[in-house]
Amino acid sequence: MKLISLFLVMLLFSACGYTPSAKFSRAVVGDSISTSVVISAIDPENTVVIKDAVDAAIIEVFHASLTDKSLSKTHLDLSLGNPSYSPIQYDRDGFVISYRTNISLSIVRTTDGVSKSYSARGTYDFAIKPNAIISDKQRFDAIRESSKKAIKSFVAQVSAEGARENKGQEKEE
């Protein structure tokens, strides 16, 4: 029974013309990507966190390989805006028990010598103990998670761009 239902689902997706967004984004960026992150003078520790999150997202979402800049089809230059933390929940005594991290990334994508700029934002909510300060671990985790969301936002922008290009090519044919 499971085999039949799996077959029906696969038939449904193939019959409706479903195309994964990763295919569209990969058409824009290609198979080989290189990255560089501008080191923030204010918060240099977070640059490493962002670089790791970007590299993981490229492998996971684009299904592309990371290469040296000289060998890549696409190069991504990323710069991190100052992360901000805003309280979103208080306990009954008025102490902050939950924060939201907001992060913004500026991304310049250079593919085959043509550059395009993107702006991506990500948020992440996390809890702390009442009347406590945000620890370094919580701060790094929050920046990493909000960076992942910002990178997914960038991937969505690139996928939409690829889908538009693909639709334009289909109309020409």
C-alpha cells in the first residue's frame, strides 16, 4: 500500500510540472560557488559563524560545490549588518524572558562577471532565564540561526530570479 501511495504522489508531482526551487537557483548560480565574508570590525567573532552558515546553506540548498574563487562560476561577497536583540516577552515581574535576534546580510553575487546585489534579513527567537544576561553561546546560536534564515531568504530571491528566466526562455520557444 505504501508503495502504491508513493507512486501516486510521484506521478502527481511529475504530472503537474513541479520543479524544485533548487533547480531554478542552481541555474542562476551554477555548479561551483565561492564565498567570502567581510569581517565586521565591531563584531569579528560573528563573521566565522556567518561564513559557516553560508557554506552549509550552499551545500544544502544549492547542491553546489564550494571552490576557490578562481575556479568558481559564482562568487558571493557577504557582509553582516550589526545584529540587534529586542525583547519580545516578559515574565509577570517585568523581567525579559525572550529575545528576538534580527540580522541583515548584504550579498553581492557575481556570476560570469556580472554582479547583482541582494539584501536578506533573518530573525530568531530565543528564551533566557528571568533577570539574566544573554550568554555568548546564546548570542552565537541566535546569530547562526538568524543567518540561516537570511540565507534562505537569499536563496528564495535567487530561485525566483531563475524561475523568471526559465519562464522567459519557455515563451521564446
